[in-house]
Amino acid sequence: MLFYYKAKSKTGEVMEAVQDATDRLALAHDLRARGFIPISISEKGNFFSGLIERLQGSFSGVSTSEQIVFTKNLSGMLKAGLSLFRALSVLEKQTKNNTVHKILVSLSNEINAGGTLSSGLVKFPNVFSKLFVSMTKAGEESGNLYGALSDIGMNLEKAHSLTKKIKGALIYPGVILSAMVVIGVLMFAFVVPTLALTFEELGVVLPTSTRVLIFFGNFFSNNLILTFVIIISVALFLYLFLRAKFMAKYIDFIAIRIPVIGNLTKQLNTARTARTMSSLLSSGVPMTRALDITGDVVQNIFYKKVLEEGKIAVEKGVSFSKVFGAYENLYPVMMSEMVAVGEETGKLSEMLLQIALFYEEEVENRTKNLSTIIEPVLMIVIGAAVGFFAISMISPLYSVLGSIN
């Protein structure tokens, strides 16, 4: 039977956790034997309350920003001389996120039971990535846990910053296109039917484009709510369809070859590969394991395949740089050349870091210019739509005026 309990340690720290026990009395004896004073013990909820807990957990996740704060604060406290258990207890008291609080309680229990931070982190694969866990484990083994956590925080911050900039550059066109759709539907629903009645009264022969617009106008006017339901349903279907596993290969293929976006995709994946490999290798993670983890970090399926081939090549004793050199359509020439120099000089992690810094800066510069490039394309699309609408609805009026003359 599972019980939820609160207990106080000899130092006065309060901990919360869930534990299996035959009854409340047995759990209380166990806690006292471990040096804790029970505060409260309650039976864990039934199926429905458990379901509610799971739903609450799924909606109250741990954001990247909270992970960054966690790693930086924990690293700072460890560097200041606090024990790991004490540092986790401090963070547990400070956090206001229920999910983070539960994770910190679990980590504290793991440490208190003689485990390690990495063994506690691995229990939360949906929160902490393989990169996070592996670098933490490497830091524990090298005796430099606070340094490893600091590096993890820096990597998370850099990746989060790049992702935010790319999303920020795409928000503007997304808002414009959404506004176009809404305004278009409202014009079809309220403007087109009025003009259609005018054309009908005048007995004008309508061109095909005008009849098509009037058809949609009448449909939207008579079924406005249904129209928005259809639009939202289509948008949701496209979203789920594009995120389906079988579509990943095609989307990744297109992403590499679209003008402007293709170069940005290549530079972003190059930066991610280089920074992840640099961080893992500098932490002492073996090359083959580092390639496995890096394959999980990069999102594009074609880059994953390159890293898989790289692992096989390294196991066979082939130079790592030759793998990148064979895929110059994905990784720039600079990648293979600097990796080769790093292998020859024994400073591979330093060279990879230099590559990461260079291409991260390139991605930042490109995202700044992305909105400038998108703006004229949007203007052309909007102009074409407005022009088609205007010509289709005005041309019948001109024919009427011509017949009057």
C-alpha cells in the first residue's frame, strides 16, 4: 500500500515523499529507524485522485527556464560549500512549481538513501535529457559536479536563446497570416453577400472567379460558426499530420532544401552538434556515448543518421573528421577541417566549442534578418489576395457601367 508522508530530519528539514508500506504504523517505525520524525502519514488516493494527479502533472511541467535556474542555483550552492542534500533542500523550499517540488523531494530522498544525483535525475526522462544526466554523471565521477552543472546550465541557456529567437522570427508572419484568414472570412461572410445581391438585381453576367467568391461568401454567411470550426479543425489536423512520425523524414528533407530556411537549419544543427559534443567530451564522456547523446539532441533525422555512422566509424578506428567530410551537404567544410585539427592536436572539445560559437552567432544574425526577408514575401501574398478579390468583385461593376454607356 502506498502512503504519502511528511517527516522532519534531525537537522529540522522537512521532507515529503511517497513510500510503500503494510500500514501507517510500519511506515512510522521505518521513518524513525532512519532518523526521521513523522509529521503526517496519509494513504495515497484512489484511481480517480491518481488520475487527477497525473493530469495535473502533465499540465504543470518543467520549462527550460526552470531547468536553467535549477542548474545555476545548485551549481552555485555546491561551489559555495553546501552539501548536495542541503542544496536540494534549499531549492525545495524556494520553488513554487509543484512538479519541480516533487522532483526535488525525490532527488533529496535518492541522495539520503545513498544514491547519486544522476541516478535521481534518470527517473525523470521527460524532464532531464540524456545530455543532462550524462554530464551530471561525468561531473560526479570527476569530482567536479558544480562545474558540470554550470556547463549544463550554459548549454541549456544557449539552446533556449537560439530557439526563442527562431520562434520569435516566425511569430510575425504567423500573426499576419492568421489575421488574413480571419479578416478574409469576415469579408466573405458580410461583404460578398451584399455585393452578390446587387449583381443579382442588376442582372449582371458574372465571371467564374466572381461566382466562386459568391459561393464561398454565401456559405460563410449562412454557416459562420461552422466555418471557424472547419478552419480550426483543418489547422489542428495539419498540425498533427505534420508532427506524425512518418512525416518526419519528408519535413526534415524539405527543411534542409528550402531557400533561406535550409541554410538556417544546417547552421543550427551544426551548432547543436558541436556544442553538445564539446560539452560531453570536455566532461569526460567517451566518444561513442557522446555521439549517441548528440544524436538525441539534434532533431533532424538526416543529422541523426550521420552521427550514427560516426559512431560506427569511431568504433572501427576511422577518423571522426572523415564522417563530416563525407556529408558536406549537411555539415559545412569548416566542421570537418576543424575537427581534423582537433583530433591531430588532442584538443577536439576546444575546436568543437569554437565551431559552436561561430555557428550560433551565424544563426542569431540570420534570425535577425529573417523577418526582413519574410516581410516582402508576405506583402506579395497579401497583395495578390487583395488584388484577386478586388478584380473579381469590381469587374462586374465595370461591365454594368459599360452597358449603360
